[in-house]
Amino acid sequence: MTYTLDFTYAGPLTLDPKTPQDEKMQNLYCMLNTYISEVPCYRNFGLDKQYLSAPMNLAKTMLVAAIAEALNNFFPELRLDKVDFDFDGDFPDAMGCRIEVSDNNEES
């Protein structure tokens, strides 16, 4: 199964997701929106935020690497397939990111 997610999540955050797919989407959302050292007692969870202060071209590469490393560490059953970046002309220093991941344990 393939999941597409940007740094937003349309569903409600819940402690009891209705389906395994909802649970994975919610977990990915939490990982994408958490930086390393933000979670007490689980300081390694999240993305390395060094890309935030890098020039845009380098930041894109660093963000892809941070996402791939976090997926490998926390969701080894998921494979990063694609990363797309969106840029808003009104905010030249800001970029949006959409990722596509596949579940290696499920059939597509």
C-alpha cells in the first residue's frame, strides 16, 4: 500500500485509530512534525532539523535524508518512494514537502 502525506494530516489524532492505515498515517504525521529531542524519554524520535538553516538547495537534500533516516529508524517496514517540494511565490524562503511511502509488508 502507498501512503502520500505532506506535513499536515486530514484525520483526527486519536489513541485508537480505526484502521492500520489510519494508524500509519497518524504515526507518519507525528514523525514529520517532531524534531529530534522534542519528545521527553524518547529524544531520538523525529527529524533532524539541521536543514532549517541551510540554503534552499541544500535544505531539500538534507530534508530528504532526514526523512529517509527517520523512516529507517522508526518505521523500517516503510520505504520512501518519492519526495516532492512545493514553493509559494509569495514566500520565497518557504517550501512545502509531500512524501510518498510504500508499505513493504502489504501488497499494493
